[in-house]
Amino acid sequence: MIVFPPAKINLGLRITGKRPDGYHEIDTVMLQIPLFDILEIVPTTSFLFTSGGNSVDCPPEMNLCVKAYYLLKSDFDLPPVHIHLHKIIPMGAGLGGGSSDAAYTLLALNELFQLQLNRKTLENYAAQLGSDCPFFISSSPKYCTGRGEIMKDIEIPSLSEKWLKLYDPKIHISTSNAYSGIRPQAINKTTEEQVLEPLSDWSDSLINDFETTVFQENKAISQLKNQLYKDGALYAAMSGSGSAVYGVFEHIPKKNQLSIQEWVFQL
């Protein structure tokens, strides 16, 4: 079985508190985008995990796909499988590739072995693997709170037929380092409320709290956001804890002569 785990972007990301379990309370809207990894799972005689494409910077036993398999195997009599992950989504860029790979491993195993697990049950398994993992169990945009596992489906009319340009500066941002500069604070308006406002208002109100710390240490990322506005973006921001940045455009944006990876998608 072959599946295609997608990337995501955050529309706004506020850190509103620190939890007793060590996680942070967040307030964000997450949106899947058509940038995909490739994940193949086939039954075999002994368990095997392999990868290709972009390098995977952890030992196999720490990969979330492997953890997802053994999480389900602890409750179901799963046979051995060969999982092959072809990485395309940049790592350490705030695009959720690892979380998506884990969620799609659960989805694929559920279908491949007819486990008949419903969406809510799969989300509960995914939450044990990582904060962003439950988001990828279904494809709709979601308003996310708690540590990311409390989700509400949301429609975003402002993004209809808009274009997205995404830059990957290939700067790996450690999530723990990004959080170290965060000072949680209460917010007056949720990101859910803000993304339902006109797109023209987003640049003044829709905030990613990580930008302050990440931009101070990585001027190149800040410059990419500024470049997107210079090119006519209606809204531009960093995704997650970085380092990818994106811009939303009314019309298809022109390609820049920058020596970094970029993608353009219609939403």
C-alpha cells in the first residue's frame, strides 16, 4: 500500500500557557498543503524500516512511523511489515512532515489489515505519538488548542482560490530551542476568529509567536518573509516553529531568482 502524507502550515500560532505535563497550550489554525512524502507499507517476513529522499535524522527505532507500527501492534496482532518512507517534506521546517508520516502509518495499517478503527480512535492513537499527529488523520483545516490535540473543523473562505508560495531556507530549527524563547501570554482574540476575518486584516493581527525568537537568530528567515510581502503577498508568515515561510497571493506569484527551494500551490 502506498499513501502520501501531506505537509501543513500554521495560520497564526499563539502560545497561551505552560502545562503541568511540560507541554505548552497553543492556539492555532492548521491547514494541509499539497506537498507530500511517499510512504509504502507491505507485509513481509520480518519488520523492516527504510528511507530515501531527504535524509531522516534519527535512528530507525526513533522514527515516528516505526513507533506508530509498534503502538498499534501492542493492541492488535499485526504481522511484520516493510515500511519505506521517501522524504520530500523538509525536516525541522515547521511543516509537520514527521507527524504526518506517523498519522498516515496509522491510517495505512488500519486499512491494510482491516482494523476498522474510526477517526476518533485513530486520533487518540496519534495523540500518543506527537502533538500535531492527530491533525493529519483527516484532511480538513482545523482550529487547534490544548497541546494541539483539541481540534475543531473550520472553513476559511478568505483562502478560496488563493495561491500559496512556500520557501524552504534549509535551516533546521530545534523545536525545544524555539520554545525556550517563548513567554506564554493570554490572547484577546483566537486564531479561529482571526482567520474568519478578511484576508486584508491578517497581516496586522494573525501572529506566530515563534517569529520573534527565530527571526532574531536567523535573519535570513525574516528576510524571506519580507521578500514575500515585496512580491505582493496579502499575508506572509513562518509556519510552526520554523524555518519554512509562506505567502498567500491573490494571483499566481512569479518565481524569484533566489537560490533556495520554493513551491507554489493553489489553495
